[in-house]
Amino acid sequence: MTLRHFLASVFLVLGFFVSPVLASDEPSKTPASASEIKSTAPEKSEEGRENDIWKSERKDTIDAGKLFGKIIQHLEDTYELHFISVKVPLPILFNDGFGFHYFSSLENLEASADYKLRDPVKYDEQKKAKLFGFVTPWERRDGKETGFTLDLSVTANRFFLVVAMVVLLLLTSIAGRRAKTVLVPKGTHNLIESLVVYVRDEIVYPNVEKKWADKLMPYFLTIFFFIFAINLIGLFPLTKTPTGNLAVTVTLAICTFILTQIMGIRTMGLAEYLKHFTGGLHSMDIPLAMKIVLIMIMVPIEFIGLFTKPFALTMRLFANMTAGHIVIGALIGLALLFQSIVAGFAVSVPFALFIYLLELLVAALQAFVFTMLSAVFVGMMVHEHHEEHSEHHEADSHVIVEVAI
Amino acid sequence: MNPSAFAYLSAGLGAAVAVVGAGVGIGKLATGALEAMGRQPELSGGIRTTMIIAAALIEGLALFALVICIILSGK
């Protein structure tokens, strides 16, 4: 229990620290949904705003590229919660070269003496200049360089991370309390227990050696429930998907990466752990000169392989969750593009509903895949050590390890 | 022609090629898995798990390409 609590808090803390925020360029003006674009757009087009999806000369046509931009913008993190037309400001906390700052909302930041919001057009350019757009939406009024900014603001994504955590803590504590007294599971207890048993029997036991499987169960359960809960929260209307943010998925993958390496060092010892970078060549019976050449080739490959695994984990979860939301947004956007109610009901609604149901499957599948691959990676590390000392393998785990390599 | 048009074009073409590759890969994988399950239904549980892992790895490659395309289209 304590380990699980520890891991949950580690996720939270890392999630806060690692995620530099992807902020939207006009935090106070971004429409919350496609429906709002439609309802508010005509007035905006009269103002002739550059960023508007409605072309200023003709009010009945839409620029598809700008519509796509709006969909992408909708997926980005914001410093306030949008509920259609209601905006709930979230606190802004950050630490930069000038010390620690706290503002209760973006408006308060704009009103402060030291900081102001960036000019939207310049901010867009600055974001495009960086690969993932990690630029703070504010700058010093005196124009000084702020240096490294540690952004600890409670953004929309972080808010929903905390929501996921609270929901999970409630559900698991209810289930945990019932499990002590009741033998036959029912209700919440049944829901959680069936998932826990599934993770244990289908994911962890076939991949990780039994000796370590029970010790590592809390970690796998934590990532499974955490990712599953976040993915599902993202499917509620008017919410954000924190797993659709690279920072969150990077953090999760780093956790798995660290665990894998620690398990490797613990089971093999440091010397054996370093030797496994030769891909098993060090113990092969081949001429020494050939061995050295092969090792020189193998070590860089194995070393790159070390980092492609967490990178693949990161990208898979991020891209899956983002792609689904973009597709739903694009399908809803079709109704706006065709300017027709018939198209809306004949194309947008049924297709968006279909993708939405598919997303429900993907939400569960990605949690499963992430946990499964984490278990496989950890299992490989534990397994390599195991291989040298005994010949007893479970047929199951062997096949899976072979495939994963 | 606007230079950014080429970025959009290459992003679209890149996404298409990546998806074709992944589609062929996952299709072959599913064929193999279904045949194996048909021959030995008692092993279908293990085969399904292995299939999902392999599918996830193939999908991961396709998603790398798609992310590059998205970044390209954002430029």
C-alpha cells in the first residue's frame, strides 16, 4: 500500500515538474468548442481578426486550414478551464530568474507590475520556432530575459490529472475497504477487483518472473489505472485529455524507463548490467578480434535501443489520444465546412459517434498496451539474468519476450 | 506556389505512406494470428496477447511518422 501511495505521488510531482505548458496563444479568447465557434464567429469576422476561421470578405465560407488550426488549439493546454462560455481561471505559479511568482489568474498577471502577456502574433511565431512550442505566454514588462522558467501553474491538463487521481483514490479506497470484509465482490469493489485481477493475470504474471511480479504489481496497477482514468476523463465533453499532452506521456515513460534500469541493475548487478549492452556477445565463443568488432557495432545499437523504447511508449500514447480527438474535431468541423444541417446529421453526428465509441476502446487498449509493454521491458531485464542460472522458463513469457525484441 | 503548400503536401503524402505500411504490417500480423488460432484454438489467449504487443510495436512506428507529419503541417 505504501509503495502504491508513493508511486502515485511520484507521478503527480513529476507530472507537475516535467510538463512545461503548452499554452494557447489567446488564453482569454479561445473558443471552448466547435459549437461556440459557430455561434460567436459572425461577430468576430466583422472585427476582421486574422486568426478567425471565417473569411472576412464572405461570411458563409470557412478556411479549412484555420478550422484545423482551431482543432489543434483546442487540444492544447490552457491556463483556465473552459465550460462552453464559462471560463474558470486557474492559479498561475512559476519560478524564473526573478524568483517565485504567484497570480490567481491571467488577468491578474496582465494587471501586475512585472509581467504582461505576450503579443499573440509574436507568441505564435515564437512557439513555431520551438519544436513543441514550450514558450510561456507571459514576458517581463521591462523586456529582460527570464532564463529558465519552471512553470508550476495549475493548468487545465494538471487540473484533470488531479481529478483523475482523486477519482482513483476514492474508488480504490472504497474497494480496498470492502475487500477486507466482504468475500464476494459487488459494485465498485467488483469493478476494481476485476481490473486488478486482469492486470495481474493477463499482463504481469505472463511477462514478469513470479518472484518480482508480486513486488512490482503496485507499479503496473498504478500506471494502468492512471492512464485508463485519464483517457476516460478526456472522453467526457468539455474536458482535456492530459495523455494528449507530450509532457504527461513522457513522464509516464520515464517512470517505466527508470524502473526497467533499476530492475536490470538489481537483478544482474552493475557489471552484468553493463555487459548486456553487448547483446550477449561477451559470452559467445568467437574469435577475439571478431568479438571486439561486433561489440563495437552492438553497443551503440543497444544503447540507442535503450531510449527508443520509452520514446515509442511516449509517442504511442500521445499520438493515439491526440489522433482520436483530432478526428472527432474534424468530423464536427465538416458540418461547419459544408454549412449544412443535413451534412451535420448525416455525416458529422454518426461518424463522430462511431469514432467516439472507438475512442472508448482505444482508451482501454492504450492503458493495456502501455502496461503490457512496461511489463515486457521489465520482464526482459529480469529474464536476462534468470536465463544464466536456470533453464526453467514459462513457455508463455519466452514467446512474448522473443516477439518484443 | 506558396512554399508552405509543399509542407502540407509532404505531410499528407508522408501520412499516407506511413499508414499504408502500417496497414500492410498489421494485416499480415492479423492473418498469421488468425491462422494460428484456427489451427490451435487452445493457444488463442497467448496468441492474442502476443499479437497485440506486435501490433502496438508496428503502430508505434506508424505513429512516429504521423507525428512528424503533424509537426510538418504545423510549420
